Amino acid sequence: MWATPKRRRAEPEEPHVFRNEWTQRYLVVERDDGEGAECLVCHRPIVATRERDVRRHYEAEHEHYEAYPAGGERAALVERLRRGDASAAAALSDEERAVRASLGVAHLLALHGRGWGEGSLVRSCLEVVMREALPEHCNLVDEVDLSPESMAQKTLGLGRNLHAQLLDRAPNFRAYSLALDDQAFLGTEKCLMVFLRGVDHDYEVDEELLTVVNLADNPSVTLAMRFIGESMARLGLAWDKLVGVASTGTGFLASEDCGLVQLMQERAAESRRGVGGHSPLPHCAGLLHLEMMGSIELDVGGVVDAVAGWLALLRTRGVSSLGLKLLVEEAEMHHGGEVSLRCLTNWLRRGKALKRVFGLRRELEVFLAQTGAAPNGDLRDPLQDPDWLCDMSFLVDMQAHLAELAAELRVPGTFAFTVMDHVCAFGDKLQLLRAHLSAGDLTLFPASRELSGELDHQGQAVREVLASHRYQEGLARLHAKLQKQFEDLSVVKRDLDMFADPFSFPVESAPLHIREELIRMKSSATLLSEYQEENLGAFYAGLPPGCYTELQAVTFRAASLFDSSCISDRAYNYVLRNQTRLNHLRAEDHFHALLRIATTNYEPHLDDLVRSRSRPLA
């Protein structure tokens, strides 16, 4: 007797509701009448709007579009299909796929700082893989041009493509700020990198390279200003929308007499006179490369210069200690194999390099005693001098605290009010550190505590040295410098606080023309719930159109101020690792393209480059 089959549990019916994420995933849009979906590629209607129906059509007819990865390139494809670009709907030919592959290789070489000649090595590797794994397709490699000339031209094409994306986005910016990074501490030819941070009406943030100004020929501040102004004009960026400047604080940029920032402030003020705005352009001189600035203020005993000299001696004399060998190799790797005394000095001012030297001080002392050579007198004395070792341990401890602050300022996706919070908290921390030193408490100074335990017979003396005025003065100098370099953010702190939490911000502290809108916002329970559930950008972007225009004008300015040093650090690390290659580039266009590729948050639209015949691809 046959068993009666069990009745299958009915699955819940999928709702017939169009979902916006299907547009990029399956290349469909909702029909104007709300009845189903329409394919962007073949324009056929899909009446039963369930995901399985939409997916079935996509997989059957247009799955070759999976070659376009999710993200910027996929979004660009959707935009072209929306515009009815027939060429975008056609499948790539074999020749175009080969060009696309070579563009992908050029992009990877640029990202990793590899030379264009290494395209030949990539070709050899591909030939080996194809010959062994897919011999029937081995001839496909022959169609991909990976010659050095082709890689160089494709790098330029990638740079232009990324700049074109910025050109499309820039007109949408409601406000923007600039970051000026001259990276004067690098042992390379000087250049001024100008970064742009813009915010559109949806509070989407773009941080991109605006331009690079060559400082090797010592151009005037006026000439640099002209270069930057021309770059802004090409993007359609008006001066009255510039709301802030961040910089490294060097004399060329921050001089009160004739610095580049002063010229920018004057130009921005002039543009605002016609629209009734007279607020000064805030300048933050301490956001970029804060660790470098802080360690200079705290190096009371010339520790970094001395240690850099010892490391240079290690490189020329050689050493048998494994720890010291690894230290030197790390320095060389960090600088792309080209290490000067200046590079070593600045390497020791960042990260944990000096801490590692402190841990290897015994091996270093033995090496210096064996060499018997010293560029500046007897090098054995500092490592045997408790006072100098206190200088070193103090700097190691303070670099660790500075690194924590720098890491907090390096978090992407936040807003400038977090900078104020972290800097203010670090100012309080400096006061606490001063109090601990005065009391001989080394709880917050682990390297100094280790030194004190090592010199147990002089432990009290170590505490007395650390409590001396020279360290107190160093901490006081750093505190004063931070306050000075971030004081312009204090001027706009009211706007930052109001942007961060409009519901807790006191109405009487707001500008008169904003108070009515702020009162109206505070009285809305719906907006309060949205504020608590969503991130700030989504909350402000979702405000009813035309209801909070004055308040949003303030929030656009607050959101567009530089909030981190992420993009500047990416450029710093890229230039540092690839000094040799970048210094030997013959054309500035290639240098600019490589920096744009290395620092951008955009994805290159390879298909635009493949189909465009107006740009050199071969």
C-alpha cells in the first residue's frame, strides 16, 4: 500500500512590491503606473513583480552584465542605461574585453605602486596559468596589451576617468572644504597636495584629490593660489561655498603675513561680501600628521635625531643582532628601499618605531661600542646616561598617547565635531599627565616605568627627573600648540554642536534666524524618533523639503569640514613606499594620475574607457 504523501507546508507568498535595490542588482526600474517593473536593457515589462520573476528574466537575458562589479561601476552602468545609451546595452566584443582586462591590470599596478614594465611579468604569469589550467584559451592572453607604453597610457586614462567622476559630482556640493598637505617632512621633491571634501544635498561626503602643485621650483604663494583656483574653476566650485581649510601648518601655508591660507581666507571673504556673508574661513593647522608635530614639541633631549644617526650607521656598518636587522629592514621597506637620514628621522616620529628602538637599546649599545665610530662624539654616553634615557622613555610614552589621538582622528565617515571632542579630551589628558609626573606616578608612562624598574637603585632619581620642569614645559607647549592650531574650530563649535545634537542644543544659543526652525524641530516627536534611529547624514537628508532651509545651511557647512586625516595619510603612505619610482617619473601628469588612483574613493568606470575612442588606450 502506498503511503500517503505528507502535505507540503505552504510557503508565504512573496509580496508584489518593487524594491529599489533591484535596480542595480537586476537592471530594472519600477513602471510609472506602479504595475510591475521594466527592464532597463531590453525595455520589456515584468508584470509579476516578485524577486524570483525579476531575477529569472535577468539571468536568462542579461547575466553577462555581472562583469560590472557592484559599486561605482555598476551605478554608472545603470545611469547609462537610464539615459538610453545603446552602446552600454551591447555585450562587449572580444577586443573590448581585452582592453578592459589591460585597464584592470594598469589599475592594480598603480594601486600597488608597481612600475609599468611589470605588465610584462603579469603577462608571463598569465601565460603560465592559462597554459597549465586552460590551454584551450591560451590565445586570449595574446589579445591583452600589457606593454609599458600601454600601461602608462592607461594609467593616464584611469586618472582622467576618476577626475571626470569628481567633475560630475562637484556641481552637487552644497558646501566644501580643502586640506593642504605639503608633506615637507618627506625626503622627496616637495609638492603640495590639495584635497577636497564636499557634501551634497543628501549629505553624501566625497573626499578626493583636487590637484597637486609642484613646489620643487619654489613657486610663490600667489602662483600656488592661482593653480588651486584654476582647479576649482574647472570643477565649478564657487569660492562662497568654501567653508574651511585644514593644513599641515608649515610657514608656506599658515604664515600670518603671506601664507597660502591667508590668501584663501581673503578670497573667500571677498566672494561672500556679495551674498551677505562675512564669517571668517576657519583654518585647522593641526589635523594633518598630528603625530609628527606632537613628537617635535616633546623631543626635549634631541632623541630622534640621535637615534636616526645610529640607524644610518647600522645600515652602513651592518649588524649581527636579529632585532636590529629587522628594525633596519622595516625602515627600508617603509620607505621603498630609499632611506635618507631625513626619512629615518620622520619614520621615528610616527608609529611604534622609537618604541622598538627603546626595547633594543642594549643591543644598540653593544653595536655602538663595537664600531667605535660616532658621527657626533661618543655615542655610548647617551645610552648610559639615565637623564637621556628618561628623555627617550618619556618621548616613547607620549608618542603612544599621540598615536591614540591620531587613530581617533583617522576614522572615516564621521564629522568634524568629533575632532573637537577628541582634541578637547586630549587637552584634559595632557593636564592629567602633567599631574601624574609631578606626583611621581608613572601609571600612564609604561616605558618610563620599565626604565625606573630597570634602574632600581636609581628608581627614585628617575621619577625626580621625569617630574622636572623640562617635561612639564614640553607638555605645556604641546597643549598650547594644539589649542592654537584648533582654535578656529572653537569659533565654529556652536555650529558643530548644533549639527551634532539639535534636540539638546539650547535655542537661546542658536543664531536668531535659525531659532524658529530649531524650536519647530524640537517639538516634533517624529523627527526626534528619526534622529535617534538614523545616522546624522540620513536624518538631515530626510528632513521635509523647504521646512528647515536655514538650519540645513548651517549643517551643510558643519558636515563639509574635514573630519579626519584619512586621505592625507593614504597619500603619505603611498608616496613614502614609492619614493624611488615617483621621483623618476618624467611627466607630472603621470604623477598626478598615480596619486589620484591611490587616494580616491571612487571606482574607475572601465567600461567608459573601453568604449570611448577619444582617449588613448593603446
